[in-house]
Amino acid sequence: MLGVPVHRLNGLDAMDIFSNTVALSRMQFALTASIHMLWPTLTTGVGIYLVVIEGLWLKTRNPDYYYHARFWAKLYALNFGVGVATGIPMEFQFGTNWGPFSEAVGNFFGSVIGFEASWAFMLEAAFLGIMLFGWERVNPVIHYLSTILVAIGANLSTLWILTANSWMQTPAGGEMVKGKFIVHDYFQAILNPFMVKSVSHMFLATLETSLFVVGGISAWYMLQNRHQAFFARSFKIALAATLLVAPLQIYVGHLSAEQVYRWQPSKLAAMEAQWQTIPAGQSASWSLLAWPNNRTEENEWEVAIPQALGYLLELKPELSEPVLGLKEWQPQDRPRLVGLIYYSFRTMIVIGVLLAGLMGGSMVYWLLGRLSFEKIAQQRRLLWVWVWAAPLGFIAIDTGWIVRCTGRQPWTLYNQIRTADSASQIPASHVLVSLSAFAVTYLVLLIAYCYFGSRILRRGPNFDLPIPGVEVERPAIATEPAEFVADERPVEAQQ
Amino acid sequence: METLEYFLPQVWFAILALFLFLYVLLDGFDLGVGILSLTSSTEERRSILMTSLSNIWDANETWLVLMGGGLFGAFPLAYATILSALYIPILLMVFGFIFRAVAFEFREQARRKWFWNIAFGIGSFTAALGQGFALGAVLRGIDVDLSGHFVGTQWDWLSWQSIVVALTLIQSYVLIGSTYLVWKTTGDLQLTHYRTAKIAAWTTLVGAILITLGTPIFYQSARSRLFQQPLVYIFGLIPILAILLISQLISSLDRRQERMPFIWTISLFVLTFIGLALVVFPYIIPTQITIYEAAADPSSLVIMLIFIGFLIPVMLFYNLYQYIVFRGKITGETGGYEG
């Protein structure tokens, strides 16, 4: 490949991690990326939700939808601010901590980061102001257009960043010449083998997570006996959407695992803690639980389902192609954190199945008529499950990214550029200081976000906002009076 | 093809200069208002200051993100070398950004606002300081080997010259922030910022004189550039024009004009920026690596021109549009999305 000395191992092998610039830079990137990721997830997913809600308002002119748009936008604004704040370090880190990598891949990867800024960020940023503050300054059509453009901007960001990352997984469209990636065909590089499925997987992940957050928050209000009819509406919209999204995501997730099998066999081996190669034609069992040991290169114990891997990958007990085991690679050429990858992968799958199951169960309730506006608030057990399911999507996304990026190791550009050769040569002490500062700062942000977010939730929707184009007196809440359950919170909590 | 290899990097140098200029101008007043918020006497005034930015701060900051992404794609070597050489100033800026960005929403929700007031003010100051040090270091030149890789130390950016540049940049942000507030506010608050604008105009002038005189004296490479024919006439003209503009600015502040101070300040920024761009060009990592050496593959530059270039007028248009939507004075606590 690059004539890299084989003794240069993956950063985490270092005796002393705190004096290893590569390891520290990796930790810094992993920390900032995994925490940052939580917020754009909602901005992209809830952005689409807001488009639907505001569209429903424009179509029906039912004030409920208008107040939904205003209420969720308030959470959106909080979320967006933290998303931007935590996102800016990401762009600069490529240069500050991964200079050699940036220089080598700038021709393609750098351009794509530029596309993201110009296609996505600017669109989102410019129209967000109108979306949040412009209700009384522009007419409803322009406002709706702004909401749509904000959602498009957010999702274009998913498109470009996943394109860039997919290209790191399956570099295409050019070749390495004298340490630099020279692009021959841009469209081949953009449409690299991982791109379409990875973009879809991430798009669905943000949407599904957002839907369960919207559903969970709505369920919480109903459990609190606050604005039940109002939140039954958002709950049902979210639930209806998961009918499509949750099963589709499992299917796309399955396709994503298949593409890993095809293009990144060492990652698949780590995901399955598969040390020995399973030859073609032999029965392939699927490991349910195991305890991988990197040193002895085997699993200390394992519970496996016979033939299941064969069914998962090819729908038959024996595989026509071998599944390569980790031992096929030298230790320095394969992912090291097998246990982390193995359990992250399983966590993601379990959550995906749980969320789909919750959707299925809720659908049964709906079909049985138990989710009607009169009865929905009585389904307390179901609603509590929704509340507890709200954070699961985030965990699935972060564990998924751990599988994706830790499993790609020891490469930054798969099979082309090693992680150890990608980092800037900054004194480890400096990276340690910045890493610690990021850890403290992001922790503060996470706590403050949860604190202020829960305050917004406790305060609830504001039904005193003027509706654009409506001058007449209107009731305090727009649902039928018989269903209205008054807010029983003390006044000071609502202010 | 030969001419293309010169032409494309020049086009991208111009585009990135445009992005950087828009950033310095727009986030300049944004950060300036943030720094000025440290001097706000009341909570209400601070609210007005932050409201004057609430709809635009993010788009303003995005010009830098755009410039960073463009630099990464068009001049990968410069992006890698400059950012790793300036690790500390860049991170100062990044942490400043983080705290000031979250302050907008968190402060609005918080009952006790002091922490987020400090986060906003100090964050703005730190971001400007980091940028000033980075600018100072780039003007001084970054030590690289023949292939453009950084060979200096992690503290090279710190020198008394870079301190002067950083302080001057902060002053100029305060100046443009003050004149923005003069334009956007009324009453006592406006009067306060006529005063801060005037003070900042003088302090910026002092810094600018020091830098203008210091650059040819201390930097050999800049000296030869400055006295080159025919550039020497342009460089001779810039200080004269600058003095004229500053006197116009100060007299417009004295006459209590509302919009002209902001416009004169913008003109000053344009002039300074042209001067700096001419000093730096054709280098992208002063004083050794030119744009031609650091440029990405011509095919990349073409693709980026297609994918980003056509969006530049569109981005300018919709940014302008939202300034028009939110035109007018800010009075009291209006403009929040809660009404």
C-alpha cells in the first residue's frame, strides 16, 4: 500500500496512552463526534417532522397544528444551538489533529466538506432565523418555505457527511499517487460502494430516533395529564410514521451489514467476534453472546445459534462464500477493539428490534381502538414504554458509529492510509489538554441541555401565541372542551 | 492546461478571500457585540444586544465554516499545515465559539443568567483573540520545510507582533460591533455605543498604525513585497484612504448619524482586507508556499467550482434576504420566538 512499516500499530496499543498523540487525537475525535452526533440527529429528524406539522396547519388551519409547530420549534432551537456549538470543532479537527490525512485526501474529502458547508449549513443557518423568529415578519407561505429549506439543509448535511465517511470506508473513483489521493471520477467517488445504503441508514436513523423522541415526549405529557388531546395528535403522527420507518430501518440495516461482509471483511469478523474463517459450504452459526479475548485470539465463551449467520447473510444454512476470521489478518492489520465492536453492534441491533417491536405493539393497540382520544391516556403502561424508549435511538446511533469507525481500524482510508500515519504531530500534552477541555465542556453542555430542555418540557406549549392571520378571540385551547385536561402544574412552573 | 493551473488556484484564492472577508465583516460585528456585552450595565440591555444577533449569528459564523471547508478542498496542504501549526489559537477560537453559541439559547431559558452572560462575553472575546493570534502568526509566516510541512514549534504563534495584531483585531471587532449597535438600537443604548465606537475607532487606529509601520520594518519578505513596482503605489494609497475613512467615521459619529458609521467601518474593513490580501498573495502559507504549490488537483478545483461556485450568488441572496426580513431597530424584548 503505502510502504508503511508493519511494526506501527494502531494507536491504542501504546503502553502509555497519555503520551501517544495518535491515541489521544483518536479519543478526542471519538468523544467530540459521538456527543456532537446526538444533536444533529434531532435537527435532521425533527426538521422533517416540523415540515409535516406546519404543512398540516396550512392545509387544515387547525390551530393545534400551529401550536405544535411552535412548541417543537422551541426544542428545535435549543437543540440547534448546541448542535452548531459542538459541530464547529469537528470541521477544524481534520486540520488541527489529522493534518497528514487531510493533506492526502483533500482532493476529494476536503471538497465534500466544502459541499456540506455550502449546500447544507448555510441554507440551514440562514432560514432558521426566519423559521424561529419570522412568524410575524413574513407570510405563511414564505415561512413554510423556510421550514422546508431548514429541513432540506439539515438532511443535505447527512447526505454529504455520510458520503465523505462512506468514501473513507470504501475509497473509490481514483487512486493513491505519491501519498495523495488523485480523483479520476468524481461521481464514482461520491457514489462509492457504501454511499447509498449508508446515507439511507443514517437518514432513517435520525428520523426514527426523532419520531420516538416526539412520541416519548408526547406520551410523557399524556401521563402527566397535560394537554392530552393535543399531544395524542403528535403521538399518533409519530407512531404512524414509525410504521414505515422502523421496519424499513431494520431492512436497510441488514443491507448495510451485507455490504460490510462484501467490502470490509475484517470489520465483519470483529462485529461477529469471528476468529476462525468459516469456509464456504460449511454451516455458519451466529454468535449471540461471547467474550472475545484479543490476546489469546479466541472467545473465552460463546453462545451461538447454529446456521443463523448463513440465514442472515444468504438466507440458507451454508454460505457460498467464506466468512473470513480475524486471524486471516496480522494483528496490526485488523481492528483491535473486538469486544467494543461486537457489543456495540449487538446493542444497535437489539435497539432496532425493540423499537420496531414497540411500534408493532402500539399498532395493535391502535387497531383495537385503545388509542382513541378518549382512551389513549389510560394506556399508561404503553405510554411509559414510549417515554423510556425515547433515548434508545441515540444509543443505537452512537453504537452504530462505533462499529463503523472502530471497525474500520487500523485505517482512516480503508486499506490505503493508516490511522497511525494520519495524525498531526502535536505534542501529546497539548492534545491531552484539549481532550480534557472537550470532555469537561461537552459534559457541561450535555447537562445544561438536559436541564434546559426539561425546563422547556415542564413549561409546555404556549397557547397564547398569536396565530398569523387570525385576529378573532379564540378559546385557550383549540381542542374540544370536553377532552381538555387542565394543566395542574403550579403556576410558577409554567411561567 | 498550463494557464488553467495558474488560473484555478487564483480563482479559489479569490473565492476564499471573499468568504473570509464576509466572515470577518459579519461575525466581526457579531463577536464585537458579544465583547461589548461584557460592559452592559443592565440585564435588559444585554438582552437587546443578544436579540440583535439571535437570527443571524449562526449564518455569520457559517462563512468561516464555509471558508474552512473551501480551504480544505482547494488547498489541502495549507489547511493541514496552518491548522496544525496553530493548534492553540484555533482551539481558543473553537472553545470561544462553543460557549458563545450555546449562550444564546441557554441564557434565554436560564433564571440566573450570569453564567451564560459570561459565557457569551468571554466566549466572544476568546474567539476573537484566537483569530487575532492566528492572523498575526500567518502574517509573520509559518515555518515549513520544502514540501510545506510545519517544522516550527507549538508556541511560534506567540510573539509581541501577534499580540499587537490580536489586540487590534479585537478593537476593530468592537468598532464594527458598536457601529452595528448604533444602527440597530435607539435611545440611551445607542448613545452608549456612539461612545464605544469612538473609543474603538481611536484604539483601532493606533493598532493599525503600529502594524502598518511594523510590518515592513520587521518582516523582510513583506518589505520586498511592499516596495515592489507597481504595488508600491497601491500600498502607498491604502494608508491615505484609511486616514480619510477614519476621519469620516469619527465625524459621522460626532454628528450622530445612524447608518453612516457602520458603512464607513465596512469601507475600512474592505480597504484593510485588500491590503492584507495583496501582501499575502500569491502565498497561501506565508512566506514560503504559494497557492500553486498548495492547490488541489485541477480537476478537484473545477468540480468544487461547479458544486460551490454557482451557490455563491444564491447564498449571498438568501443571506441578504434575511437581513431584509429582520430590518429595523431592536427595541426591548421583541424578536424572541416566544413573543
